[in-house]
Amino acid sequence: MNASETVEITGHLIDTGILSRVLDDIREYGGDWVIDRFDVGHEAADLSSATITVTNDDDEALARLLMRLQTRGVNQVDPGELEVSTCELDGVFPDHFYSTTNLATRVRIAGRWVPVENPEMDCGLVVDVDADPSSTPRVRTLPMSDVKAGMKVVCGASGIRVDAPLLTKAEGSFGFMESDVSSEKPQAVLVRQVADGMRRARADGKRVLWVGGPGVVHTGAAPAMVALVEAGYVDVLFAGNALATHDIESSLFGTSLGVDLAQGRGVEHGHEHHIRALNTIRKAGSIKAAVDSGVLTGGIMHAMVTGGKEFVLVGSVRDDGPLPDVYTDVLEGQRAMRAKLTDVGFCLMVATMLHSVATGNILPASVPLVCVDINPATVTKLADRGSSQARGIVTDVGLFLEQLAGELVEGYTTPRG
Amino acid sequence: MNASETVEITGHLIDTGILSRVLDDIREYGGDWVIDRFDVGHEAADLSSATITVTNDDDEALARLLMRLQTRGVNQVDPGELEVSTCELDGVFPDHFYSTTNLATRVRIAGRWVPVENPEMDCGLVVDVDADPSSTPRVRTLPMSDVKAGMKVVCGASGIRVDAPLLTKAEGSFGFMESDVSSEKPQAVLVRQVADGMRRARADGKRVLWVGGPGVVHTGAAPAMVALVEAGYVDVLFAGNALATHDIESSLFGTSLGVDLAQGRGVEHGHEHHIRALNTIRKAGSIKAAVDSGVLTGGIMHAMVTGGKEFVLVGSVRDDGPLPDVYTDVLEGQRAMRAKLTDVGFCLMVATMLHSVATGNILPASVPLVCVDINPATVTKLADRGSSQARGIVTDVGLFLEQLAGELVEGYTTPRG
Amino acid sequence: MNASETVEITGHLIDTGILSRVLDDIREYGGDWVIDRFDVGHEAADLSSATITVTNDDDEALARLLMRLQTRGVNQVDPGELEVSTCELDGVFPDHFYSTTNLATRVRIAGRWVPVENPEMDCGLVVDVDADPSSTPRVRTLPMSDVKAGMKVVCGASGIRVDAPLLTKAEGSFGFMESDVSSEKPQAVLVRQVADGMRRARADGKRVLWVGGPGVVHTGAAPAMVALVEAGYVDVLFAGNALATHDIESSLFGTSLGVDLAQGRGVEHGHEHHIRALNTIRKAGSIKAAVDSGVLTGGIMHAMVTGGKEFVLVGSVRDDGPLPDVYTDVLEGQRAMRAKLTDVGFCLMVATMLHSVATGNILPASVPLVCVDINPATVTKLADRGSSQARGIVTDVGLFLEQLAGELVEGYTTPRG
Amino acid sequence: MNASETVEITGHLIDTGILSRVLDDIREYGGDWVIDRFDVGHEAADLSSATITVTNDDDEALARLLMRLQTRGVNQVDPGELEVSTCELDGVFPDHFYSTTNLATRVRIAGRWVPVENPEMDCGLVVDVDADPSSTPRVRTLPMSDVKAGMKVVCGASGIRVDAPLLTKAEGSFGFMESDVSSEKPQAVLVRQVADGMRRARADGKRVLWVGGPGVVHTGAAPAMVALVEAGYVDVLFAGNALATHDIESSLFGTSLGVDLAQGRGVEHGHEHHIRALNTIRKAGSIKAAVDSGVLTGGIMHAMVTGGKEFVLVGSVRDDGPLPDVYTDVLEGQRAMRAKLTDVGFCLMVATMLHSVATGNILPASVPLVCVDINPATVTKLADRGSSQARGIVTDVGLFLEQLAGELVEGYTTPRG
């Protein structure tokens, strides 16, 4: 143990169990620790703070441990000077590049703390220094694939501060726990809290992002989602080829896999409706063109188009078709998704593992995030992915969206057959 | 292959895939077959019939195969004479006893076909022959544990006819498939079909049996179920200690595990509320006594008691307490359940594997049966247990019961916090 | 907040996240807190200790909160005097009875700290005071159903100390985490750790308890388990009717559901082998009688009988038969299980939710406990049930037991078809 | 019902339940039927054949039903003339294009039956007619995205014959069911059958295709898979960025998520090892370059490169990096996968839903296919996707591959820590 550094952290340390996770990290990275100081928050509302000396085998091992600890909001007492290296190859970071978190982050440049513009996890930090030395330098996250030779990239863990999430467990990011949870109707409470989160985002001038899988259509929730689109609760939609195709297929041909799925039966491939729906939209040129020409007259995508809402569809290797609107290059798809994150103030992920993880990867930790799925494994996996703001709800997607529409849309009633 | 027998079957043989399963059975039991005659139903509504010669190694192997085939409604062309042996020990059937199905069954006694009184699977058939030879003999199913020395029990496969279920797949037992399934709302369709099944049972003067697990309480569905009890859609309830205890705990202490479960988190043991609720009811002497004395004033069990509805609670090895109403002897519990099956015309199983399987074991195949659970494995397992009438619905139990109450109970609205 | 008490806790408070859970408890029970003192363990091996003043609305609410906190090892600084009430009814505790944990517990009687004899959760504490005042009083846990009128039962939270589990997360109860986990073979590591736990128990003169479900037979693990029984690694077996019946059915008739299950298919009820196997053993009188008379010549139960091992089979409401050895009364079954816990030093739970939860309910926290199941939900549920010593392994039961036998049994090789 | 056509089918119609599915299809597509003739196969080995007149509302509805029926091997008695239309737009089929199955298919051109070159489902059929009328025309499948304006594409259902899979259920495509399944070791039987399938493919000069997810690495199966690569049982690997990155990360940094996963815990994002491993390989230029330069010295990808084996890695929207070898355009990825299918004679899918479905989409039905996953839902979903040849195995991937290596690789022993 030849390398050591003193770090500090402030927050609801005990309450949230975060200190426990910090010590786990140190152990996992082969390091050791001494707690130098621990000022405990005596009352529930108080913050605690701790100063810890961490040690590790050598400077490199220590630097990596320190970077890891910053994902918990643990910063060096003496942040030191920012270290920057120049990229030599397109798409390759310098060795020892600083790997980002999705937390609010600042870097120290020329004696000033400059905030990172768009927190995103697993990226590098690119410093744009203007020719004019008096101008403020800009620091932004950039994914590995988009970095160019010549860019200045932050290396090591010095000169960086990450703001720990300050919320207590009791508060949560939008009040899941604080509410007066009546014993009889937990589902109703969860539905209302999601509704409140969306209303609040809208009241704050923020946008609501949805991430959806084909289960939205299969479970019969399309009419509920259409109502929510029309009522203004879906500003942006991230999805794959499947949600849009199944929605369009359902509108064009009236097919549905829902009853089969609801009865726990697998659904066979077969329906050539699927492939015909794709061909129809490809012939029209785009979903919008199909709407404009009267080919597509209903469903979720129709509502998004007629309401002027934004959507990003990104393809996957299992896709048929795909629809002409689908990004077949996944990196271009990621870039398109990033471009739509501006002003997003609430995110609801429904019935998709792939696109939910993809969105979680690029979303700042400051955006409240709720994942809804009937499969506990999906919810757990999403909630685990380092997004401390994530909340999971294990329920039937169809019935959940029905109830959400009932909560948010004036006069909405469940369609009955 | 030294033993052979000619059997016949009539029904929607191709449509339902039943003939495929018959041949699987023959293969599985080591036998072989020749199809002697196959009269195909030419149009969708027509019945088919087949005559098949089955062979096996020896008479015993053949007899067991024939018994197996009867579970599919395959009967011997020449049924032969009924063979009856006398039990020598209490609780033990004679060797080669006939093991029953839950299908309508007749046995040939003295030249007459006598119907079996209470079809139940995995039982023996006891023949009660009156001293007066002119009286009609009675034949009834009896579980192994209840047989007594001296009883006459049917052996072998001769002299027995089992009526194959005649329904086509398209009809189902209460019309799941035939309905005009609108593509947008499969869940709503399923809810309505369950509601229709309950209404029909009631209109026919039949009773509605519920089998429930504690998930009914955890998912916040207790108010919906209370409304359904009060509206007369719950005539009998089979459950364990857990449903009743959690319901009572919730009424006495206001505790709920629902939000935790809804968010996919495990729920720790801890709540000593659970054990105190048990002690409170044990002190009162019974659930009814607790209701009568004003100790218990709400919840599902309260509604059952005040509405004069019947319930059978059967314990399990994991129980705390248990409640004084719980049968701690599982055989006595099974007997109590059997005694409540009279006139049951519809059965809904909700959120319990253990009690659903137990009920499926004793229920005749003629009773329509729906299983609702959020876990596909539970639904599949129940639907697989030889009950051709079973239908499974994979959904959130809380939201499902909410919608069912909305469908069946005039003026029911979801309670909102 | 009119009632308050000062409590203390010592242990690896931060490391294990236990303090976070303590504060969660206080919040959940409607209380509040002030942390009066927090002495942090500076180095990884050091213990921390904290003194906390907790408040709640009234004395009863506070007493219940204090009882809850004791399940975490949080004790009153001033333990006060033990309060004892006399039971008035058989099977009913006095109001405000102290509800136990499964942790080592002591009560203060006449100025002495008397250890509780058999820690078990959700029980009452019965004080046996001898007529002779000079003799040491005995204190033992007793389940609600077994208490008798006239017994002295501890009430409230005074005069009781619970020893917090002291282990750090890194140590675990038998070293799951500390080992040099090589990246390539986590399963092999887990298998070896279970093997080590069993070897250590045996070396310490302790017994190994197995809790098993029918999956042990279905997954083809019976030969591996037989080898482990013969090698002395199965001293006691807790199971239901199903494990024993399927094992016996497999020995008598050679049936197996394993390939079907392994391919993810549901298994239909049908096999009347099941019911015939039950009849055969009932005719013999008991499993042992069937072994002695040469009727049963192989399988797990045969190995247990011939090796003189103990087993407790407890029935459930879904049972056919059951086997003559099965306790049909679940309370008698629980008593029989408790009677076999003496000297148990390791517990392996395999492929059963029902009996694993039942065993977890009665096992002291000091016994290392591993749950193996292919279903993550089962493992999570068991690990969550307040048993801090529980470890879960999500894997294929058949292959796991194969590997365990390979590790523990000299010369064991996988049988190949 | 104004349109009708007479169709025929030959095969193990009853045995396999295929006729039942044909009638389901007719019903689902709104049609009706009359069975004109049914020649039953009297003995188990005999084929049955049926002639059926199907009707539907109009010609278009009938044509679509006929196309659907061809996926079952049901062909028109009078196949009629092939209808071909010319594509007018790149990437768009003509209306009424024939949507393919993955079964062996022939089309009638100029009085000759020409086999389709590469059966693949959900494609169109492109007819290449040479200028020289004496040369044989070629017919091949082409996905929608690859069709070009001017190509001749088959429309309607006339002039096409699809060969029904002839195997009985008892035979399966590589004998899963026929074997003498010993009751004690179903897992071992399944392992051996997969091993036999691979040996047979190799003996026939065919290649073995693997489709893998990161679970191969997480479950500790990498050494087993390396042994299988070296022994020649992995000719081609289809995977995503994750399998390769986790494998490489494990080799470079020794990290593993396996124990966490094995204990049923979610795994948090965090490890920046992941992103550094990606950067390292991107810097090297490719996986092969990293092997050649000595940067990458172990693991699955290393073994593939040094053994000269082929792999296709296709990206997804959730990818970090990705590795330089990854196709970021999913359509290009699909094309690369198709190009590697030549001479594939066995396919093993392990621990991946996404790439397994993608591979199932492009694989002819004639290739034996086994899916292995610990999640029954994955196995069921894959087995359901119209691939009658698919077999699923629900088990622990790590232990399964261990046992497979033990079966196939001389001298392979499980690595022990």
C-alpha cells in the first residue's frame, strides 16, 4: 500500500447506505481505508460528512479507485490540478482517461470550477479551450466513439469534483416514500406518484420522455398511450422498430398478440402482417408520410406525428424491415437520442429492457426515472444501473397505463369491448 | 407386445390436438398402436371419431396404459366387466386400483352404466352396493387417505367409460376464444370474460369459488375484493393462513407490504404486526368472534363473515400462529374443501400456487377455472395440471381485481389516496 | 413524540449498512431519532458504536419500535427490568408480549443476564422459574400455538439484550466474500464454499441439515444426493410429501419428469405412477418398512433409512396420499422439525420455497444457511427473510449437486447414460 | 365466403399436432374448412395425408391464408402458375409479395420446380431469369431491406410448394426424445445429446455455429468455451459487443460479475474496467490486432482469433464503445451473419435473447438448434419462434458448458480455485 489520498463526502451518509457502498468499492478495488473524521448528522434532516484516507498498491491503482469513488460523490480533499491529454486517434481516449458518472460534475481549470455540460456515464471529459484565454473553457462529456484526434481529454482523478446525490431515502427523487401510503391501494399510489411527476415536469416547463417496448401494444395499452400523447404527457419517445411496427400493424390490420400474452402463452412468429405493415410504411417513405397520405390513421405513432411530438427509433439485429424512420446504425441512433434529452424533466420506461438500458446510459442522474415492467428482473436490472434516481414498478403494463391515463386525462375511460 | 385392446374416442380430435396427446401417451407407456378407423369431422362443427388398437408388453402394462388413455376420454370398444376388489387396510387401495380423472365417468354395474358421483382426480372409485339388490348401486371417488378396510374399490380399466371433453379449442369452456377480441384491449376482454363467467354461474344458481393468496392483500386489491364479496360474487373462499392474517393485520394495524412488492423489492420478515394480529384473533377465539366482538371491523375476512359466506383456511408448515380458524391437519383441510364444492359453477384462483394446485386436485373438470398471477410460471403450472378447462391470465393481481370490481359492482370506483 | 429511550449498537455498522436499516425502521414505525454519539471504527477491522435517542408518539408505540430495533441488535442503554405476564389462555400470548428474533438473546432476571435457550423468530419468551430460588431460571422461545395458560411470558422491550451479528460483509458467515474469487469460475467457487461449510460443520461435531423439494429428483440430482448421504454429509432432511414420493416413484417405476422440466416445458399431472407409489408405501406401513421388506431398494429415502439418518416430512394441502411418514398436522410437523435442530451446524436448502421458509422460521441466526434454486425469486425471498446468515445461489440444482458430490465424495463421478 | 381453394398436406399429421395448428390458422385468418379426405397413417411410422378445401371472404384474404398455411407445409393441390411482379422502389416489395418461411421451398417456373436457394423466414422470393432461356432460373430469398427496384419478386401463393417437416415428435431433429432417457440424469442426457449433435455435424463436414451472450463470461464458462473452441467445436460465433467486451475485460483486468450473479444479486453498472477494456482494443485497432500485438492473451475471443475461427459481432443501442470489430449498422450486421451460414450443421444458442432471435430469423429450419438459458421465458420464446427444430434447455449456463466441455474435450477438467 504505497499510494494514499484523503477524500471526503457529505450527505445522508448513513441513511442512504452510501458509506457502506463506498467501503465496498475500496475493498473491491484492492484498497484499504482509515476513517479520519466522521461528523454524524444527529437528526434525520442533518447531513453527515466524513474524511477518509484511502490507500492502494500504487498510483495507478489508487487513481482508478479514486475515479470509482467519485461515482459515489466522494471527492479528494485536495482536488489537485486537472490533468489533460491529447487524443491521438479518432475514437480512442488517452490512457488513464477519466471515466464519467451521470452525476453533476465540475472540473478545476485555471483556478475555476467549471461545470460539465451534459453529465453522462461512461464517457470521457473533453475540454474545449478557446483561443481567447479570457473566455470560459467548456467541458463536456463525449462518448468514446465520437472523440477525435487532437481533442483534449481529462485524465486521472485530480481536479474533479462530483456532487453526491443529497436526497435521503425517505425523500426519493419525486417523493415515492414520503407519501402517506395508504395500506389498501399501493398500486393506485404508485400510479398517482408517476402522474404527479409528469405534472410537475410539465409545470416546470420540462419535457416528459417515454421509452417503450412492444409490450405497450401487446398489453392493449395503445389507446391509453394515445390519450396521454394527445393530452401532452408524451413529449419524446425512444423505442425500437418493434413498438412502432406492432402499433402500425395493429392499426393497419387489427392484429393483436395481447390475449395470447396475457394468458402466459408464447406467441409464434408467423403473422405475416408484421412484414406487410413494414412494407406498407417503407412504400410510403416514412411514418409521417404514411400519416399525411392517409395510409396510417390511428395508433401511437399516428398520435405522435399528428401531435408534432418527437421520436427516435433505433434498430437492433433482430429487426425485420425495418421502418424507414429507424436508425440502423446504433451509434447514430445514440447520437439522435442524446440530441433529444434537452429539457427532459421526467422519464418513464415501459416494457423494454434494451432501450431502457440504452436511455439510462445517457440520462443525467438528475432526471427522475421510473421503470414499469411485469418482469421483476427487468425492473431490478434497470434500478441497479447506477441510477440512484431510478424507481421500479412491477406490474401489468396494460393496466398501469390504463390507470395512468385515468389519472391524467380528463374524461378518459377504459375502452370496453 | 402380447396384450392388445381396441379403444375408441369421439370428439374434436384434430382441432384440439387431443389425438396427438393420446399417441404421446401410448409411446410414453411403452405401447404401440394401429389406427383401425378414423372418421374425420369434415366441417369445423363436426365431431371426429377413431378406433385404435393399442398393444403393450403384458396385461398389466396394457391395463395401466388403458387407464392412462381414459384420462383423455379414450374408452374400450368392449368395456368389459367392472372389476372390484375389497380393501384390506385402512388408507390403502387394492393393487391395480383404478386411478381416477376429474372427467365425468361412468362404471358398468350389473348391465347398467352408473355415473360416478363426484369426479376428482387421483382417487379410487368406491362402489357402495346396497343390501337391497333392486336399489341402484352408488359409485363415488374417494382419496386414498379416506378409504377403509372392507370397502369395494374398482380395479383395472374394464367396465369404465370416461366422457372426453367435447369442446373445440375455439369454444373453450366459457368462450375465451370465440369472442370478438378487439385488438386494442385484451386485458379488458379477459376481465369482462371472467365477469361474464361469474354472472353466468350466478344466473345458473351456481356458486363462485375463490382461491386466494396473500398477494390479494399485498397488491392492494382488498377493497376490490370486499366490494365483490358484498356484491355476491364470492360464495366460497379457499385460502391459507397468510391471506387471512395479512388481511386482518392490515385492518388492525394498517400495515401493507404492497408498495415494496410493487417496486420489485423483497420484503423482509420483521413486522411483528403479523404475529400480534394472530395473537389478537386467537384471543378472540375465531375470526367470527373477532368480528362479532368488534375487534375486527374491516377487510376481506370481515366481509366474508358479515355476509355469511363460507371459507376454508388450511395451514402449511411455514405458518405462524395460525389463526384459530385454520385447519392444521391438511387432510382434514382437504375434506373441508371437498365439502364446499357442491354447486360451485365457477372458480377464480388468484395469487397462490399452493392452494390453487390443491383446489385443482379436487375440482371436477366441468367447473370453469381461471388462474390469475403476475408470474407466468404459476399460471402455466396450473393450466398444465390436466385441467383442460383451466385458463390462465398473467397480470397484476391488484389492477385485475380493481377492474373486475369495476365491471361487476355497480358504482365501484378505484379508491384513490 | 412523548416517549423516548436511548439505545446503543456496536458492530460493523457502516460496512454492513445495518445503521441505514435501523434508521429505516425508526421511520417506518413513525418514530424519530437523534444520534447522540457515533464512534466510528477507523480501520476496516474496527467496530463502530453508536448511541441514539429514539422517540415515538406514546409508550406503546415506542415499545414496539424498541422491539423492532432489537432485531437489528440495537439495545437499550438502560435495559431496565424484565416484565413478565402470565398467559390466561392456551395458545394465546399476553398483550404486549415480546416477539423474538432468531439472534442470540439474553434477559435480565434478578440481576443476572440469562441466555435464551433456543433462538427462534416470531416466538414468545417463556420464563421457567423454579420453585428453588437459588436455581438459575430458564428462558426459552415458544411458538404461540404451544403456549399454555399459566406460563410466564416476557412482555415489552425492557430487560432484554440481543446480540447484533458482528460479521462484516467481507467476512460473511462462512467466507463467501473473502475468498480469492478467480474470475473464471464463480460457480466452482460457490460449490467449494458450500463443501467447505459442510466439512467445517462436520469437523466441529455439528450436523448438516438439508431442506429439499422435488426438484432434487426432477433435475436428476438423486444419485448425487445419495452419494452425499452415504458419505455422511446429510444428517437430517426436512422435506414434504413430494420429494419423498417422487424419489420413491422414481425408484419403483423409473419415471422422471426431468427432461421435460429441463426443456422448460410444464409437466402435466397425469402419471398415475405417483399415486401407485404412495399406495405401495402406505401398504408397507412406512418408508422404513418398505426398505426393510425389500420393496424399496434405491434412491434418496432408501439411503437415508439404511444410513440411519433422520428425516421429517411435513404435509401440505396439495398432497396426494400422503406417505405414512408424513406429518399431516403442520404444527406437529413444526414441532418435529424443531426437535431435530440440535447440533445443526450448517443448512442447505435446495429447490423448495415452502419448506425453506418454514425452516428459516425456526433456525437460529447462528447457523450458516445456503439456498440453491434456479429461480432468482426464491433465492431472494429466502435471503430476505431476516436471516442475515443466508446466502443464495441461483443455479441449476441438478448440476450444482453433481458438482457438490464431485467435491465432497471421493471417487464420485457423474453417471452418464 | 366467396373464395376457395383445395390444399393438401402429408406428414405425421396427428402425431405432431400439426393439423390442429393448421385448423387454428384457418380460424385465425377468418376462414373456414371442409376436410375432403383424410388418409390416416395406421401405424406409428406411417405418414398421413389430408385434402382440405379452405374458404375465405375474398381472393386476397384467401391468398394470405394460403401463404400462412404454407408455413405448415400445406400446399395447393393445383399449385397454379407462379406470379411475379417487378419491384418499383429499392427496399420495398410489390404489394401481395409472398412472405417466406424457413422451410425448404420450391417454385414452379416454366413447368419446372426450382428449389429456393437459401430458406429464410419473412423474406421475399427473388427470381433471377437469365437472358439465356435454356439456363435454369434461380430463386433466392431476400430481405426487404436488400431488394432493389427492377428485381422480380414472387407474389401471391400460386406456384409454390413448401416441404412440411416430416419428423415425428418422437424423432425430433436430433433425437432428443427417442433416446433411452434414464430417470436419474436428465441433465447429463441433454448434455450428451448436444455433444452428439455437434459431433455428428462435424462428422458430416458441417460447421457448428454458436450464438452467445455475456452470461457465458459471467457464469464462469469462459474456460470451458475456450476448450471447446480449441477442440474445434466452435466454427462460427455470433454475438454482440457485450460478450466480447466482458471476455476481454476479464482477460485484461480479471474482473468478474459471476459471483454476484450466481447469488441472485443485480450487478451495478460502475466498473470502469469495461470502458477501459473497450478503449484498449480500439487503440489496438481490432481484436485480432490486439492478439497479434500481445495485448490480449487469453479468453474466448483470443481463442477464436488464434484458432482462425470466424465471428460476427453486431452492436445494439445500449453498447458502450463499441469494439472496433462490431458492426454498428444492424443491417450490415445481418448481412455479415447471413454470409457465415454456409455449411452450418448445428447451432447452439447460449444466454442471449437478442442475438438468438436474430439468428433464428435467418437460419433455415433444417439446422438443428438448441437454446440454453437459466430463464425459462427465454427458452420458451426462442422455441416458439416458428422454428420447429428448436429445442430448449433451462439450466445454469456455466455448469452446462462445463459439462459439455467434459463430454467433448479429451482431458478437460473443471478448473478449481
